Amino acid sequence: MFYADAGDRRVGAFSCSVTQNGQTGKAVAFKIKETAYVLPEAFTVRANIGESATLQVTKTGTWQQNWTDDQIRWSKDGQVLVPGRQGLQLTIPNVQTADGGIYEAYMDGQRDTWNHAFARLIVRACPTGMWGLPQCTNTCPACNNGGVCDPETGRCICSPGFHGTNCNSVCDAPHKFGQTCSHICTSKDCNQKLLCAADPFGCSCAPSFRGIMCTERCSTGTFGAGCTQTCNCIGTCDRASGACDAQGCSAGWTGPSCQERAPVDVTLVSSSHILDGNATDLLCRTAQGTIQQFQSWPVRRVGGVGPGNPFDDASSQRLGDYGARFMAAAGVKRVGAFSCQVDSDGRSGSAVSFKVKINAYLLPEVFTRTVSVGESVVLRMTKTSNWQAGWSDNQVKWRKDGELLDNREGLLLTIPSVQTSHEGIYEAYRDGQRSNWSHAFSRLIVRACPTNKWGPDCRNRCPVCYNGGVCHVGTGKCICAPGFRGDSCQSGDCSFFFKF
């Protein structure tokens, strides 16, 4: 409790530090005089190492008419900065961790009145999007809704009002905040409250409020703690959570607050996945973006970026704008898994297709099997008429992404309690006959959430996806099987079926 008779001793930066399990967390808050003649635009300014940081103050009604902007001086952690650091704005190019601290802006000769402004500069000790001290070689997760990636642990520190691994979940009441929404404001919506999370997040107003007093409502098109987030809605959004009205997210966005990039819709269609003596075609279908096609297995051969020929040798030639033709003379170069990746405005999508020999002695039951984490899966191969008398099932070996699987033989491969590390291209071939590429292969896709769950914490329940549709773990939307469309893949899509 800060009592009124404490006077100027109530003014300044106040911190709280907690150590648990060998790790220390720290939060800093501020108290400033109502009669201050300058106020900071923000009590906390964050910057990644190497970026440029700007601290700025604004004049209040107590600013005197005979004062000039160039009379404002700046100090850091109590030390006056070198001459030339004056005025209402302080810019620090190429910030380093040593630049972090408490900054003051005050009228020359009047610092002792404590009627001035101060703010804190927090410098993340890693470049943008990276974590893992001291080398910073790890890529940060997506910290949505204003969350900040901890440079030491790689975890998201969520802004007030949000929680979860990627800060996608909204606290269930407007007066709750904290990383688990366990802290409660005395007011129903935390109005006039400066909420400070652990470093490197710092302080901000509660969701739907902004301004130095945290009393101004977010303007149209903004939301979140301090109103720093931009709505991505066709219509309007909730000022606290960012949730869109019934019109939904703008194109290219998804998630509870429409802050996640939606994957690009892409389909890879093969005129024939069984290779005979004729040329075969592979067409990548998408509505937008830059296309790159390549052979992803058993060797990687990458083509040019953009429409046209995906390979640099004579195994293919240009077919239309987004396709490739695989000539018969290319032989075994036509066998394998082929991918199409589309990048559009920061989003991406990909699809994989296969081509196998017509004289293969084994074929997969299905070329692609999709399962959820924790499920059991069976990959099954079937013999063709090219299977020779005298061969036995136990001569069949298995590989994953080219690596031999020990003690795995026969026509069936069972994987109990599947994990994401099991995802990949699987081969089944007769021992000693892999090099002729007349065997079978298929792809295992593992959803990173348990059955019927989606989201960064896998807490959300998937909708029902009909006709073979699959629930996307990132968006919760149904990815429809070819020939179907709709929110639940309930409608037929005749436009899918076409001729090359």
C-alpha cells in the first residue's frame, strides 16, 4: 500500500522478483504523479537485439508556455545521457542488452520535482523470432495476440487477457489476467489498471483499454492489451478478444481471434500415378501464390520458383502454367514422391503425390494414411501379379525416409501410439531388390493432436468432417477430400473433376 503522506517516495519504478525451481521471473510496474508535465507514450518499450528503439513523451496540461522541447533531457538508470540526447523523443539504433533500463525525460534543472516521465526499455537478448541464449539458434513459436517469446525458454509470455501455449486462448472473464488467468482485478474489466507481466513482456493496459491512464477504449479495428493488435475481420471485432462478428475472419486469417495465418489451399493432381510407357502429368492447383514443385523422395530435385517446369533435367517439360510432364524416357527418375509448395503473402501450403511403376511387385493399400497422435496405425502392402513364386513375406523389409527399420519385415507394419516423429515416407521392398524401384511406398501423416482435438493446446473439439475430411490441428476447420466442399465437407464439388 502506497500512502499519500509518503509523497515523492511513491513515484518511480517498482519491481517484484520470484525464484522457483532455479528460474527467476521479474515484473516491473510504475507510479507517476498526476501533475507530471510530460508522460511517456508507453511505460514499456520492447525491442529485439539489433533493432531500433524509440522512447517518446508527450506534454500535459502542466507544461509551461515558456518551455521548449529542446530543454528536455534524458537519463538512463539515473545517469544523464551524453549531450545531444534531448527533446521529446529518444531513438536508439541497433539496441543491445546494455541499452535496457529505466529512462527518464525531464525539464533541465527540474528533475528533483519528480513531475516528469519515465519508461522502461526491455531488450530481448535475441534477434527477432529467435530464442536460446546465448547463440539464439532456435526459432520462436508463434506468440499471438501480443504475446512475446521468452529468449531464454522459448515459451510465449502472453499479454493480459490471453493464455495458452501460443496465447490463442482468451481468459473466461474480462477481470482475469496472468499466464493461467488466475489473477483478478477488483474492477469488472480492469479499467484504469496497468498490468505488468514477466520480462520480456513488461506492462500494458488491460484488454480493450489504452492510454497512459488506461481509460480510453480501443478504436475501431484494434483490440487486446493496450489496443496494440489489429483486427483481421470482415466486419467488426471484440475490443478485448479480437473475436470477429458473424461475418468471420478476413481472407487469409484464422483462429479464435483471427490472428493466425490460414494455410494456402493447394491440390496436386496426377493424370496417372501408375507409370507405364506413356508420359504422365502432374498439375498443382491453387488460387494464388508462387509455386515451387520438386521431387521430395527418394532424391530431392528442386525446380525453379514460379509456374513452369519443376525440374532441371530432361525428365520433364513444361505443361501449361502450373504443371509438369514426366516423359517415359526418364525411367526410374519418374518414381517417387513429388511435392508442390505454394507461398502467398506470408502463408504457405503444400501437397504430396506419388508415382509408381506399373510392374511393381508390391503396392500400398493406400498411398496416404492420416492418423492422430496416440493412435495405432497399420501400414499394409499387397502383392501384385509381379510377385514371384518362391518369394516369402518375411523377405520384405521396411524403411522410413530412406533409413532401414530394424526388425520390421513382412507385408504389415504396425506402429502403436503414433507420435509426430513417425511421420514420413515408408517403403516396403524385397530384400536385395530395392534399387530397381519396383516396390511399394506410402506416406504417413500424423496430426499433432489427439483424435477430434485441435489448437495449440489440443483443447478444442473438432467439428464433424464428413466424406473423409480431416480436422486441421491449427485452425479447427475441415480439410475436405477431393470432390467435396463446405464447412463440414458435406457438399459435392463437381468443379474438382476436370481434364488436363
